[in-house]
Amino acid sequence: MVLPAIGFVVGLLLHEVIPGCRCDAGGGCHGCGAIGGLIEFLMFGGFVGALVALIFILPSSLVLAGLIKFFGRNASE
């Protein structure tokens, strides 16, 4: 869950540092030079990945950890 968020932050920083670089969700990134595709992937791919991880993967892993703790405690008694 942390890696997509880090990718989003790196893409956002590159977008702000490169002069003339403009990015939007509909048109992608323009004026960013040769790494425009990379910045686009980091910003929009990272953001979507972090949202999916936050909505689905984190709650699922918390439920799974709770089940393991509950059934692990009952088995040892």
C-alpha cells in the first residue's frame, strides 16, 4: 500500500520541478520531456493503486489478521 503512494508523491514532485510540465487525468502529461509517460504512470497509476489498496486490500488484511488471531488463540487453549 505504501509503494503506490510513494510513486504518486514522486510523480507529483517531478511534475512540480519540471518547468512547463502539465498533467491531467484526461489528457495525460505534456511538456515533461522524455519522462512524461513515467510521470503520468507514477501520478495516475500510483494514485489509483493506492486507492484500491486502501479500499480493498487494507480492510481484507485486517479482517484476515483478526481471524487468525481469534482462531489461533482458541486452538492453543
